[in-house]
Amino acid sequence: MMDRPEDDKRLPDKDRLIILSETPLVAETPVDLLDDETTPISKFFIRNNGLLPEITTEPDAWSLMIDGEVERSLLVTLADLKGHFAQKTFRMVLECGGNGRAFFTPPAAGNPWGHGGVGCAEWTGVSLADVLHRAGLKETALFTAHYGADPDSSGDPDRPAISRGVPIAKALEEHTLLAWAMNGEPLPFSHGGPLRLIVPGWPGSLSQKWLKRIWIRDREHDGSGMTGLSYRVPVYPIPPGAATDGVELRVLESMPVRSIISFPVDGTAYPVGTEAIAVRGAAWAGDSVVGRVDLSIDGGATWVPAALQPPRNRYDWVRWSATLLLPAGGYYEIAARATDIDGRAQPFRAPNWNPNGYGCNVMHRVAITVGS
Ligand SMILES: Nc1nc2c(c(=O)[nH]1)N[C@H]1C(S)=C(S)[C@@H](COP(=O)(O)O)O[C@H]1N2
Ligand SMILES: [Mo]
């Protein structure tokens, strides 16, 4: 066994996370903890679907198999990845596909994420593309299939907790990483260490933790999390709560544009006479790019643009800030609305209801009072 404190399997130094489920462990970050430019590991959300893997190998001896529609199957160790491929570090958002699920009415099935099933960390590793090219992709290579070391909750080692995949074009993007470090530290066990995938901009479930195998397939992958209603949303919106029999569904790929207000904290009371307050947060837009962020204190009647800090690299979040002028004392709900460069903005109400509650990018609102 690696020398690892027992706690590390659960919530290593996890400040104030909201536990949505104990087994498997699912923990959300309160939005006011997402106030750092780079989300510290101690504040980063956790989402597990099955049991935790038993890991007995030293990190550098961890191996990854690439097989299927490739010229030669490749078994690479973490030491090989570190030594033989170009190392890259990008700061990128990781967001659960069910982030915002709690805002669907009627309630959707699954963990009731608020706005905090998201974080933005610096991931270090190598481009999956470089490793796939080493294996040599055949013409028939159409899709990836990801496997981790964690069994599903039945404990059957042949049943993976989750196994999803992406069209080969997404796998070949430079930013799709095989990552072994997070914020400059060896990837913690809770976040999939020694080795995980990061597929930025798409549902977090594609970013396989404890990564053991990438099977290159000649068709869309049909593993656990790829079939039925999993990660599927109606192509044409249906009435909230309606049955999906006969409804055309599509797999959710890019996550929609979204923003959070990380300061002030919901419920903040300002002293009498406060005329202006500082507000700040983050915004991101899946495969697209954040174009603007606007703020309203009057239910959307008027909007004030926020100043955007340029992202470090593609898939980084944009930190934004603004000063809001308050006309008088009283109660205000601050709403933040991000718009991507394709002109898609966040809605006031949960859009495109779907039974498993994916892709809810409803605006985040924070209530404040001035005076008593
Ligand atoms: N092996 C494995 N990888 C996994 C999961 C899992 O249960 N097992 N959960 C996925 C889901 S649904 C999400 S949202 C992200 C969460 O990553 P984190 O726990 O590092 O925040 O991991 C993904 N990768
Ligand atoms: Mo997720």
C-alpha cells in the first residue's frame, strides 16, 4: 500500500464542502468558496459514481493501456508519459454534467447539485493526442471508451463505476489531457490520482479518474453512462416532467455558458448608507468562449457590464468583477448573466428540462440587504 492517511480516501482537507452523498462520495463546493482564481484542491468538488479503487502501485509505475482501433496497442506507465511526451499545463474548468440540477422543476433524478459542481484547476500532463498518435490511429478510430480502476457499487471488478467516451475529434484536441498533477501537486487520490483524463468543456463524467484504459472504438461507445437517458437531453424542449418515450434525445457534449457570483456571500447585510458594493465571480462557456458578463439588481430590468479578466488559455474560466451602485437601502437580489461569443446567454429559469437534469445553466443569484 502507498503510505496514505486513511482520510485521503474521503475528504482530504476539504473545507466546508456540502456532502450530497456519502457512498459514493459526492461533495459540492459552496459558491462563495469558488472565489480563488485557481480553485485550491482543498475546495474542489468531488464526484464518485462507484466504489473507491484499491491502489497498491507506486504512482510512476501506474500503467495505462491504449488499444482497439490502433496500429499497435500501447501500455504506458506514468513514468513513460512524464519522460517521453511533451508536458503541458493548462488551467481548465471541470464541471459535473448535473451542475445546477437542483433548479429543475419538477425535480430531476440524481444528486441535487446547486451551482458548485465545478472548479477550475491547473492540470499538468500530456495531450492524449500525442499518445494516440504514438499508438497510431486506424481509419476506423471513431470514438474513445474510458476505463478507471474503480468498480461499480456492486463491487464486481468487471463492472466499471462509469465508462464514457468522446468522438475522436474531441479526444485529439490539444487540451484533452492525461493529467498527473493538479495545481502543481501530484494528483490527489480523490481527484483520480495517479492519472486521470481531463476532457475540458464537456461533462465532468468524461474526465475519467484512476485511468487504466482507453479503448479506441469504431462506433459510439456504449459503456455505463452512455446509454438510455444518461447524459442525454431532448433535441427539442419538452414540457417539464414529461415522459421521454419517443422523444428525440442527443448526448450532451459542450456544457452551456454559465457564471457564478463568488463574492459577496448570499445573505450579506451591509450597513445603512452603503451606496456601492464590489461583486466578483467567474464565468465559463464549455467549448465556446465567454463574451460578456452582466449584472442586475432589479430582476433583469437593467444590467451593468462586468470587467472580464482574460483567461490564461482555452477552457480556463474568466474571472469578472464589477462595482454595483445601490439606489437606496433595502433588499436586492444580484443576478449574474454570462453570454458566450455565439450570443447565447444564461436564462432566468432552468432551460430544457430533462429527466436526469443535465446542463442547467440558470443564472446564479445572491441576496443582500442594506440597512436593517
Ligand atoms: N473513474 C471515475 N472517474 C470519474 C468518475 C467516477 O465515478 N469514476 N466520476 C466522473 C464525474 S461524474 C465527474 S463530475 C468528475 C468529477 O471529478 P472530481 O471528483 O475530481 O471533481 O469525475 C469523473 N470521473
Ligand atoms: Mo459528474
